[in-house]
Amino acid sequence: MPCTTILAGKKATADGSTLVARNEDFGHAFNPKRFIVVEPDQQPRQYQSVTNKAQFDLPANPMRYTAVPEIPSVAKKMGIWGEAGINAANVTMSATETSTTNSRVLGIDPLVKQGVGEEDLVTLVLPYIHSAREGVQLLGKYLRKYGTYESNGVAFSDKDEVWYMETIGGHHWIAQRIPDDCYVVAPNWFAVTDFDFQSADTMASDDLEQLIIDHHLDIDGSGDGYNLRHIFGSHNDSDYRYNIPRQWYVQRLFNPSADPQPDDPDMPFARQPEHLLTIEDVKYALSSHYQHTPYDPYSDLGTPAQQHAFRPIGLQRNSEIHILQIRSDVPAKLAGICWLAFGPNAYNALAPFYTNVEDTPAAYRDTKEHYDINNMYWMTHTLATIGDEHPKRYEAAIEEMKQNTIAAGRHILLTTDKAAAELDGDQLQAKLGAANDQTAQQAYALAMKCLGSMVETGSLQIRLNF
């Protein structure tokens, strides 16, 4: 099961923005991705899933939105898999964090073969919602009507709120608003813990609490609220090497004084960070492989067994990382930013793109199915393939690329925010599109510079010399 999610409320971030971030991972190394804009006239009115041939009639009033789908040749075989985006109302959606459940739940409410799933969710929901709460409510209607064939976590945000929604069995679900001063890390298992069905900051299937009571699912039996992770989540041995350590490491980064342990299954769902979080913090966490611990595969601190004991967050199966940011210190027309990088996160660099645009840069939009170094996706895999052989040798070049790419992107945002503040219509679109093109060009040039440095450094170490 792939993917890792990090969410942050507006009082947990340094600039007051809301953040929804996730690694999209895949079952093997290569899964080419692209970054696109979907205009209302490109949105289907009748949608059919490729996975299970389920059909859905969609509303006639979609908004423009961005997405990070499969490339066209793959989409014909696998489906759209839109994954993440920001719509014209500055609402974000990231779908999905593949999750876990247990036999008690599946015995009560089996999964539905003809239901909705990750392939479909962004396409079915994001173009039609005007707030994060609306996103939860609309997806809840789909789950009630059609059911789902998998267990998933889905995130929504707007400028004020961040919500995390988890499916339960075939037709049930819960959602929790992330406290403004907290962050969440969700690593492929049921994440929500303490849940109050009466709170204004929670939502759930209408009959879910009664289902818990009728089927004796409250294994804590405290009578003082519900720990949904205990009720609906898994308790498998594999969780202790695949899921729990990822939650531990991120909480270790953001709450070092808490001293969590890598085998603690009861780490809190939401935590107040010990420092206000930045884009750089989230990128580092989602690229991490247990640095400065014995569990880092690139480190000499641990034994070979320790170095491969836990599933890293950043690994060769990363397809893309997105950080969906809704800013509150700029006009709404400039507020939505998709920070994006393709390929293995330990070797990629994050670039910011305005989402109130009509098109995206070619290096991120026109990804080919087979190797083409002109695409950012394949550029990252080139860096990763070389860098993994000698990570310490190339560490400085990779770190320089990462820092300079974010710095260049931040500078373009600052200058464009000022220049575009009074623009509207075609002038605004031209300005934001040009800024995105400049960001992409800078990111590609810095990646190429990094590649050149790695080749130059590595060529001096080739064994075929005399």
C-alpha cells in the first residue's frame, strides 16, 4: 500500500496558509505523471471507471481545476487517477491515502465491487465543491449511494479549514476537521483516534454510531468517546514495519521533545508542532528515509537489518509529491498554489505553481510513457538512478538543487504576487502562466545543472582508468 499524507491547519504554519500534502506512490518504480488544468468543457458529464466499468452521471456545472493524473496512454488502460488538485473556488482535494481496516468491519459492511475508488474521486468531486466541508459531504453522498471497493483516506482544504475523511467498509465514512494549530500524518492505516459524533468539527455516516453499538465494536469499552483507530483500523504485524514507523518519524521531526517510539500504535492523530511548519518542513518529511537514525538505508549508524527494518516515506516508488497550499495573505485570485515534484522524493525538488491558470508548463504537462529527459518526471528518475549508487558522493549536489529550486520558486511567487495584485482577466492569466513557465524553466535548469555535476563528479571515480 503506497502514499503518505501530511496536513496542517492555518495556525500550525508559518505563513497562516492551510496545507494538504501527499506522496503518491505506486506498486513499482515507474508510473509517469503529468500536471494539467481541466476546463469545464473538458470535464465529462457521463463518467465511466476503467477499473470496474461503474458509470456515473455528473452535474452540468463543473469548475476549472488542476489535477495530477496518469498520462493519456496509461489512462486508457488504468483510468484518470486525478490524485490532487485545486479548483476555481480555491478548494483542494487529495485522494487517496490507501488505508486499512479489519475483518469485523468488512463482515458488517463488505466492500462494493462496483463502487467508487481512487481512480474516480478527484474527477467526481473536486469540480463541484466550494468549501472543504462541501467536499466531505459530496463524497459522503457518493459513498452512501454507490459504496467503495477499497479503504481510503481523502483530504480537503480551503483557506480556513482542513478536513480528513476515511472510508469504513463499503458504505460508511467519518471525517474530522484538523484543529487550526495542529498537523496530521497518515501512513496507510486508519488514522483518526478520538471522535465525538456530536462535535461541529466531525461528520460521519448517519448510522455509524448505531452501527458501533449494535455490533459491539467499541473494544475499549470506556464509555468516554470512541477511538476509531481501535474500532475500524487494522492491528497487523505488518503495520509495525510498514505504517507506524512513518508516523513516528514525522512526529519525531515536528515534536522532538515528545520522544515517540517507532512501534507505538497509539500516537495521536493530530498534534501541535513545536515550531510553525513551512513548505520546506513538509517536503523534508515526505522525502525522508529515517535520516539520523539506525533505520536509514543510506546511513552507517545501523546494522543491515536495521537499515531495512522499516518502510521509508521517500522511496523509489514515489510517483509525485504535491503540497496544496491555500494562502490567506494574498487576494483569492492568487491564493492557490500547487507545490509539485515528480519521481523519487529523495532526489527531486519542489516547485510552486499558481492554479488559477488555463494551462501548465510543458515539462510537467507532457510527460511521455517512456524515457524522455525533457520531462521532469524522467529527469528525477535519472538523478535517482545515479544518486542511489553513491548517495554521500552526490549529497551536496542534490541538496543544492533542492534548496535553489524552492528559493527560485519563492522569489517568482513574491515578485508575481506584487505584479499581479491589480490584474484581472486575460492580463492576470498571462502573468500567472508566465510565472509558472519561469518556475518550470528554473526547476529544469537546476535539475540539469545537478545532473551535470553528478556526471562530472562520478566520472572521476570510474574504475576503468589507468
